[in-house]
Amino acid sequence: MRPRFRSAAHDPVVSSRLGLWLGVAFAVCFVTGLASHAAQFTTLPWPTRPVGLYRVTQGLHVLSGIAAVPLLVAKLWSVYPKLFERPAVRSPAHALERGAILVLLAAVFFELATGVFNIAQSYPWRFYFPAAHYAVAWIVAGALVVHVAAKLPATRAALATRSDPERRAFLRTAGVAAAGALLATAGSTVPWLRRVSPLAWRSASGLPVNRTAAAAGVVVPPDWRLTIAWAGGRRTVSLDELNALPQRTAELPIACVEGWSASASWTGVRISDLLAFAGAPTGLPVRVVSLDNGLYGRSTLPPAYVADPLTLLALRVDGEVLSPDHGYPCRVIAPNRPGVLQTKWVTRLEVRA
Ligand SMILES: Nc1nc2c(c(=O)[nH]1)N[C@H]1C(S)=C(S)[C@@H](COP(=O)(O)O)O[C@H]1N2
Ligand SMILES: [Mo]
């Protein structure tokens, strides 16, 4: 790097512009993260349409986080001389401003690092990822509000200044790095980028497998039957009986919280048809229980999902009987549902009173 190119980066025009880009990336990441939290962990209404909404919001969540990494590196490079300014603290207001930067940096590092580890399905820590990642997002948001408020006048002035070619070159490099990070990974969720995304963490042709039957310790007993239970009744159904019920086909994506997604053609029995067949009550949530006793072996379908004609207990994918890894003998597949709730290896449906 030419020396002028390097020092040109240490400049308010450059750091303001990078701050603006980072602000956009963080805002997208935060809003889509809240949506994902609501869809998975709250009873707030999450719609069943459009069927690919979660695929888009969660793809944006992960991709905006990935784009933020090179932008953050560039921003740190731009401002690091200022981080060691002396005196460290000039006034209470200045202490608050600098404290917010410290908190912001620590929290942003935590979010980006845990997020990247999560999409790599690596959990080198003891805490429960979604809870920690969600809580720290609020710390980022709070510290960012203080930071933006403190810097707003200077940032506006800097953004209004025309930058010179050296500075523009640095910004262009940062922009190209962010765009490169996006292109290299977006194939995990954008089908037409699959071939040009060398770092797409899930882009196998066909439907990726998140957790195999072996990894989940699932063994389907030879006398497997599906149990449907409700207050005051229960009924068991064999696989032959499921196959004899009216079969529906729906083109729906698996959209993993890790950001990858893929669409497939699912065939099976409508959950609403199945409950009617069993004589179970309608309009209630349904708890789905899997042969997998792990963390993702349970989920709940809210009433709107139970009633939706696209919510299936799938027996087939792309015309083939489900493979053991995709959930044989049957799995839930519902429109606009986070992948983690598309429960595989279903053994029991409990209609909740
Ligand atoms: N029982 C059970 N169902 C599960 C899982 C699991 O670990 N156990 N993983 C979930 C997750 S995180 C995703 S993204 C989808 C992936 O489905 P696939 O492996 O068929 O692509 O299955 C979901 N269903
Ligand atoms: Mo997932």
C-alpha cells in the first residue's frame, strides 16, 4: 500500500462514510434478528405468507453480518489512532461517549464472532447461542444510539465534505471487500449465486442436511406409528394409513436460522386434514414431538399454521420417500417457518387445549 493511501484512511470523511455503511448493515441485521427471535421464541404473530419471507429476512440477517466484518476492519483502521487519544477522558460527557465506543466494540465483536461460529455450526462456548446473541444485540443497539448521537454533528459535516482520490480509493477497497464477502457467501441462500460463491457454507446441489439421523441418534422402530393426542382422545396412525390419505404437494423452502436456504417440492398429508381424520379439535396450537430427544426435537405449530393448507406432514421430497436424514418417516414442513422448527422424524402430534 502506498503510504498516502494508508494515512488517507485516518480521516473523518473516511470514518464517517464507513460508519454510515456499518450503520445500515447493523440496522438490517438488528431488525431481521428481531424478526427471527419473534418467529422462534415468542407468541407474537408470525405470518404464514409470503412463504419465503423468513428465507429473505434470515438471509439478509446473516449476509448483513458478514458484510459488516470487512467494513468494521476498515472502520477500525480508519479510527484507531483516535482510540489512543490522550487525555483519555476530558469530561463526563466525553467519558460517556468513549465508554459507549468500548461497549459497542466489545458487543459488536461478540455478535459477529458468535454469528460466524454459529453458521459454521461450531459452538466453542458454554452459553445458549440464541439467548446470548439476542441479549447482546440490545447492548449493540443501545451503545450505537449513544455513539451516533455523540458523533452526529461531526459526521454530518464530514459526509458533506467531498473526499479526495486517495480517500475514495480506500473507501472503494473497503466496499469491494464487503461486496466480495457477500458474493463469496450469498450462494448459501441465493440459488443463482450458488456456482460463484466459493465460501457458501451450504450449497450442496439438492437439499442440504442440517443434522443427520445418526447425529441426532434417531432410530425408527419397525412398529412406528404416529400418535395424535388431544384433551379427551388419542389415535395412532400407521405409515400405510398416512400414505392412503389425500396427498398434497407444496413447493416450500427450508430456511435455516444459519442463513442458508433451499426450496424443494414436498408431498404429504395436510396437518389440518390429518387432525380432521383423527377427530381432533381444531383452532388450537399443535405440539410436534420427534424421535430426536435433542434441543430441536420439539416445536409448536400456532393455530394459523395448523389451519394453513400448505402446512404438511411430509412423507416425500422431490418425489422420493424422505431419506432418513431428511426426517423419515415424516416431518413437518410449513410455509414461512424457520428451518429449526421444521421438525424431522415426527412421532407425536399433541393438540394443546
Ligand atoms: N428432530 C429434528 N428436526 C429438525 C432438526 C433437528 O436437529 N432435529 N434440525 C432443524 C433444522 S435447524 C433445520 S435447518 C432443518 C433442516 O432440514 P433438512 O436437514 O431436511 O434440510 O431441520 C430442522 N428439523
Ligand atoms: Mo437450521
